[in-house]
Amino acid sequence: MRKEQPLVTRRSFIGLGGVAAATIAAGSLAGCASGSGSSGSSGGDKAATPAESTDYKAAPAPIADDDIKETVEADIVVVGGGISGAVAAATAAEAGKKVVVLQKAETALSHGSGAAAWNSKAQLEVGADFDPWDAVTEWTRQGENRADLDLLKTWIYNSGPTIDWATALTNDVEGVGPVIMTYQPGMEYPDEYNKCFPTVHMWTGQMQALAQWLLDYAEKNGAEVRYSTPAVQLVRDDDNTGRVSAAIAEGSDGYIKVTAADGVILAAGDYGNNPQMRAEYLPHAEGLKSAYTRPDINTGDGQLMGMWVGGFMQLAPHCSNIHYDPPIDVPDIGGSGIPWLFVNKNGKRFCNEDMQYGQLYAQDMNQPDYLHFQVFDDNFRTDWTDMGSGMMKKEPPVDIVASIEAGIEKGDVFTGESIEELAAAMDVPSDALAATVERYNQLCDAGYDDDYGKQAGRLKPVRKGPFYAVARRPGVLCTLNGIITNGSCQALDANREVIEGLYAVGNCQGNFFGGLEHQMVIPGMSLGRAMTTGRVAALVASGQDLAKGRI
């Protein structure tokens, strides 16, 4: 139980310039892991664990009734207290259901600040109108047509109402709201690779504050939130063929069984810090570090528990947020997506730098230490303004010039009065960097990139000293796939049949993201999916209706 916060309902919206301002929150922040889960450890030596089996996914022995120290009755059990679990708990508690939340961490745990939605009141107030199927069709195309369109349709028609509900509750809560919807109708996209739709709603207190407030609100409405109490197993009746009827958690005094008359909602987050799951489902990111702030939390517990009772894991390869922000083992400097000259540790250019932000990492996977440098000259203060509209290129609120200048002052940006001095600061071969810059300047002067095909408008020479370089290394913010569901977030088995009583939401859920990386065409979808699916599962489990469409 946490100290209660005041409840408010007045709504106000702030309209800011720049649709892609939302993109920052959507990708590097809002695209982060959406919640925390329950532990995969079964505790002590009373039951076998997957680690003791040759198959890490093998189900542990069921925890015996004699080992249960406490039994609690509930209507809905929510496994995980991140943003998806917090939304689910608050929604079910509002409906009068007896809710128990089993949270692995000692508080709510969520990351990022913005969530994608369509047709919210905030969007309508600032004129951010677009055809949702245009966005979803492009999302699906970029995701290699692997996403479940019924699930995406659920997002289309229920995301706006979800944002409206959360905004009405929290907009005036100090430290949580207000909600900011940014949109500038005149934003120009020079190419389709950088196009994104105005979807992101940002809570000024970010998602951690929102998730905690919603858990507190759920408690005010009768829910019970058990912190530091990770779920470790689910109970499925009829020899693991019937309904999921309970969850077993591990408390300080032993095992706790929480029965679920209406359902169990898996909202336990991602598996970014489970090496075995990463190797199997995310091989394209092998070698990249996790950027998740709590490596003890996001270990795939929800996905594993779901599989142990018959849930079907989305087929590999899975999708992930692979970003440069927050940085991994390099300084934090704005503008990671700007397509200046990229060179590797050998001082050589290796790619077309003008790619969608979410795909930039892929070329780094072929380079030493998965690292590249952005190299630019003293014209950066003006050159950056027409270098693209995708994430972390030209959108506020990140002041890229101020960030770079602060980095120069702190010594976090490599500098040199000459290219040779810059190479020495970067610790790259001087002759190689000089040859690379000379060739790049020739291409800029010609207005045609005959080496890697970067569009002419993004070719900015590196000629006016002093010269600068920023180190960039990608990291895995979160993984985005799990147990497959239908459009109502009900978990499915290998035959695509519903497992009664089991729901999967947020990063525990599969078939929402396709491809290898979060598609930036709908920025903020990681948290937008988390919030919407958390609410949808709770509405369905509590017998309420969903929005189905406009017709």
C-alpha cells in the first residue's frame, strides 16, 4: 500500500508545434519497456526451475497445495505493475471487480513518456487528424505483414478512449500530468522513410509516474497491490487443458495463491535481460546490451508462465526497440539520428546514413564494437535543420545544438582543429579518416552520393573547422513480443484457440509488432499498445464492451 494521491478529473491540453516532437518520446523514451513482471524463480528447492532442465522453457513442477502459505480470492489477477498492468488494474477496479496486482518490483515500474493513439480528444483539439488505416497499413508493410490486423484494429478504435480516460484522471495531478499532444500541420517529410503520423501523447511526469498513480488509484477503488511479490506460476485447470484459474506468487513468507474468477492478465513486461530468450527470439540484436534500468525485472517471466500453460509464443525473429537513446557506454548527446557522415572505428564510411532511425543499428552490427561516429564540421548549427524529419533528427523538445555545445564543453564530443587532430581524439587512423572526409566532400560537391546513395539534400561537407565527432552505440530498450492473442487480448494456444481466463498485454503480447525493429511510422506504439491492451483486457475480463469501429 502506498500513500494515496488526490484524484482530479479536469482536462486541459497543451498544443505545441512539431508533430515529430512526439516522435522523441515515442522512440527513445516512449518506445521503452512498458512494465514489470513476475519472477520466473519458483523459490527454494520445492519445485524444479527451467534452469535445471535442458530446455529453459520447460515448465517447472506445479507448486503443491501444501506449500501454499496463503490463499486470496480475486476476480481479476494482474501480473505486473508497469503501465499496461496499472491501466488494467485501474480499469477493473473501476468496474467494481476485486483486483489483485502481483508486482515483482517494490514500486510500479515503467519507462518513457508518450503513448500512441488515434482519435483522442487531445488530437482533435489540435487538428491532428489522419486516416488510421493509412497509418496501420504502412505499419503493417514495414513490419513485413506479420502483425495481426484484428489486434491493430482494436488499437485503432480503443486507443483514443483509453487516452481520454487516463487524461481525465491525471491531467491536473502534479508530477503526473498534464498531457501534451504536439502537432504542426506544416511539417514536411522529404521522403517516406522519415514519415510518421501524429500519434504521441506525452505525460509530463512520464510513464513511471502515471503507472504509479494508476496503481494507487486502483487501490483507492478497492484493488490490492502486492509489491515485491512476483508471480511464479499460473494454475490451469483440468491437467493444464482447462481454464486459467489462479496465479501463484512468492511473498516474503512463502507462496501465495490468488484465485481469479474472471481472468489473469499477463502484464509482466519484456525479456530483454533473459539471455536464452534473447538468443532464440532476438538473434539480430545478439551482442547489444540492454538499456533497461532494472535488469532483474525484465527477464521474460510473463512469457514463460504463459507458455507453461499452453500459450503460443510468437515465432522468431521478434521485434525490439533498438535505439541510441538512452546511450550505451557513450555520452548522451542529442541528434543521434541526424545523417551526418558516419565512420567506424577504422575511420571509414560504411553506409547510407539517411535511414529510418529504428533501422540505423543494423549497419552498426557489421562494424567493430557495434559503434559508429557522426562526423561534422562547425556548420552543424545550421546544417542540421534540413537533415530529416524522423526521430531525433529535427524535432523539438530536444535542442540538438544546445546538446552538442554542452557536450563540447564537457568534453563528451570529440573535437579537433584539423581532421588529423579529430582522428587523434577519436583514436581512429588519421590517414583513413582524412581519406574518408576527402572523398565525402567530393561527393557533397558533386551533389550525388556515388558510394552509398544518400539523397543530395543530406550531403553536408566536412570542411569548416573546428571538426567534431560523436560516438554512437545501439542498445536494446525492450523486446516487443510474447504470447499471441486475439483482438480481445485473450491468449491463444498453438491451435490458435482461446485459453479461457488468460490475457496477455503490453510487451507480454505477441503479433502486434512485426519486422525486426519498432516501426517509427507510428511513434509511441510500444506504450500506446501497452496502455490500450491493458485497458482492453480489463474491459473484456470484467464483461464490458469494446469499441469496434466507426460503422
